[in-house]
Amino acid sequence: MAFDKMELQKIEVWDGNFAAAQALRQCQIDVVAAYPITPSTPIVEGYAKFLSDNYIEGEFVMVESEHAAMSGCVGAAAAGGRVATATSSQGFALMVEVLYQASGMRLPIVLNVVNRALAAPLNVNGDHSDMYLGRDSGWIQLDAFAPQEAYDLNFIAFKVAEDHDIRLPAMVHQDGFMTSHTAQGVYTLTDDEAYGFVGEYKPMNDMLDFEHPVTHGVQTEEDWHFEHKARQHNDLMTKVFPKIQAAFDAFEKLSGRKYNIVEKYDMNDADVCVVCMGTSVETAREVATEMREKGIKAGVVGLRVIRPFPFFEIAEAFKDVKAIAALDRSSPNGAPGMLFNEIAGALFNTDKRALLSGYVYGLGGRDLTKAHLVSLYTELQANVDAGKVTTQLQQFIGVRGPKLAFL
Amino acid sequence: MSEIKKVKNLKEFSTSADRFEGANLLCPGCAHSIIVREVLNATNNDLILSASTGCLEVCSAVYPQPSGDAPWIHSGAGDGSTAPAGADAIDKALRKQGRLQQRAPEPAVVSFAGAGATYAIGTQWISAGTQFEVKFSKN
């Protein structure tokens, strides 16, 4: 091939955006169709720069909106090539119609979602509103807590999505600014190691196979629509986790970095624990360690895979714990939070049901401080001591004004 | 375009191997199928076809018996042109990489759209396509 390879240091100082852009380069993406939006723009800018500097042989399609960006990706993936893009927030919301097209057409696109709040009021900072908006779209959703993981999970995403038994698109989430614009040490793979891991793209029903013409995006009414949707759900429920686990295992062998579908921290003997996503996981781990010094046996569960939802892994992770706090970084707007509901669902039919309370935090980039988590863990311990939830089931953390609690 | 196509008379038309088949669900007498067939007959190149959501699409891309005898894609109402532009980009990329040499000449990309997909919901693409000098179709 006629592109240049890049010599990387063993450890590079990258933010989450550049880490993702480097992963796209190393996977040799054939087409990126993209429209810029804060804070994800540097990912597709990075791809464009690598392309113009001859580090990639591909095509960058400049489109007029995020809706068109995902449409371009759909067409490119249907034509038969490795395809990726990135977006955030309002752009993600505009893409939603086409997200369902991509997954329904079984096209293995990788979308880097740099999580950001949804307007109104307009806000460019990180929360998980866009991530939650995509959770019924039929995509695989992987969550990075730090730049290293934003880099690594892109390789995992391509490996799983493009597998011919899967053929589903995948999102790699990272927190806007906290991960995307925070530079940290990132352990790299060499170009050959990375490309060797994801492998050459293998087309399936590609439009460029003119000898075998195919129709993508067909019309089905009550006669076939349900069967197609059921099959997609079936594959998400039964086939994706084994492939993700296999990809995690292979990646550990290659890099020494171990990933789990549910990331447990100090959970073996924990009485109280926090479950959350994104950068908050690292903050919670630090506070959990400090709580143990104070005599509270604290643990943390981070969701590495959001969709498909790790129902049994969640039940397993919480089997010995006494009180759980589910932290949702998206306004549920009239309901318990998504994590609260889904964890409740996973635990409801088990023998040991821990005390579960929900917390809404960090909307629009509001900090989740260590002090917040200290009082949260203390509250959970009080629940354990009382044998019941002593607060209301849903509380808001870090919001100004009188304390907000519901249910 | 490699050669000028012979214009067929009606009798020849009835027996020709068209890339848009007569088996579709369009209303009897509807001109859509005639127009599409004539447009596709204008080239011998390989074709990448697309249609926006609409009559033509819901009547000719019905699972499991679509009418196109050429690669065909439908994504939505406003992106009948963006999706094949992505397919065209893959063609360009794979050609650059030398992975498609055996498939010369380049395919013709044809997108069928009505008022909704051009003037109303798809106006943005027409504007962007002009700005970024995208070839809407070529043969």
C-alpha cells in the first residue's frame, strides 16, 4: 500500500479525541463522512489531517449536516468498506433517524460519540444525554472512562461490529472535555499491531459487487418488519457479548490491557457501591478507596458495555452488596434514571436484592466532586445500617437551590 | 460512457434485459417505472442506484422481491443523494488503494428523488453538493 506508517512512542501524551483519531488512522478507515461539532470535531479533523499527510488511503466526505454524515456512512458501509465518524450532542440528535437505518441495515459503522449535554439551554459540556438518546437505536455502545480506553475501544468496536456473525454498528463513548480534551499518557500499539488486530475489512453484500446486485434499506410492512427487528434484537442479546469477550481477550493478549463487560473495583467484599459511567468511574474509585480507610467497605461498578445491557453480569456484580447507588448523568425528565431502572430490572428476580437508590448528577458539565461521593457513600452506609432506603429514591447532586429529591 | 446505446423500439423494449424489472407495485399506468427504465438504459456502466423514501421506493424495494437488478440503496427521505455519495466515496477509496482495478470503468451513480427529497427535506444536500463540487451523477 502506498501510505506512510507512523512511528509512535510507547507512551504518547494524547487527549481522548486525538487517541480516537489515531485509532481511526491505524484501522485504515476507507471513508469518513462527517460534520463538525464541539467537542468531537478534533477526531474527524485528525482523520482529515492524516489523510492529507498520506498516512491513510481513504476518502473524507464533507457533508451538510450530521444527518447527512450518517447517511454518507450508511452508503459507504453498504458499498463495502471500513467506515467511521464522530459526533456529539445536537449532532447526535440530528443523526438519530439514520442511526436506526444503519443498525437495521446491519452496517458495521463505528461512531465516536463525545458525550455532551442536549439543549435547551444550549451547553457544550459533558453529560450523558446523547448517550442515553441512542440506547434503543440497535447499536452496540461501549464506554471509555479515559483517553487510553477511547483509543483501545475503537479497535474492539471494529473487531466486533465487522464480524460477519454480528454486522451491527458500534458507538465508542467518551466524556466531552473531561476525556476528549484532557491529555494523559496513552500506551500505543504499533501500526502493524493495530491493523493486524482489526484485520482487513471483509465485505458482505457489498454494493460494489455488481455481479451480485443487492438492495439495501428495503420496504417491509406487517408481513416482515417484525421478523427483521426480532432477528436484530436476537443477535444483540445472544451473539454480541461472546464476541466482545473474545475481542477483549485477544486485545489483552496483544496489549496487556484487560477490559471487562462490567468493570468492578473493590467489589469482592463491598457493602456499598456506586454504579456509573464515563470519567465519574475514576473519581468514584478514588473515593471508594478513601472510604475504606474510614471503615466503610465501598466499591465501584462501571459499565463498559451499555448496549447490549449486561443483565446477568450486573446481577452477578451486585450479588453480595447491600446498598447500591445508580448514578445517572442525564435528566430522566419525569421518570427514574435509566441506570436505576435497568439495575432494578436485573436484580428484581434474584434472591439477594440490595437497597437501590438513584442519583442524578453532573448535567451540562457540572462537576461531581469527591465531597459529593463521600456523602453519597455515607448515605448508602446509613441505608445498610437501617436496613432500608432512608432517603427518597431519586436525589439530585450538586444542583443549586433547595435539595431536590423525588419518589 | 463507453458507447452510444441503441434506442429500442417498443417491441425490443418488451424483451430487453432491464436493470429495473417490471415486477413492482406501482399503480397501473404510473410513469415512474418507464422513466426509471429509460434513465437506466442510457448507460452501459455498472450502476449504484438510490431512491429517497417515496412512491418509487416503497413500490420497487419491497422485501423479499426488490425490482432493481443493480445495487440499490434507500436510507431515508432527506438522504437519497447522501447515501450513494458515501458509496461513491468507497469506490474512490478502494480504487486509490488498488483494490478495485478489475472493476473499471467507474460505476454511474444515479439517485431518484422527488420534490420532498430535493426542494423540501433534501434542499441542504443540493446546496452542499454544489458548494463541495460533488458529482450528483456521472456516466
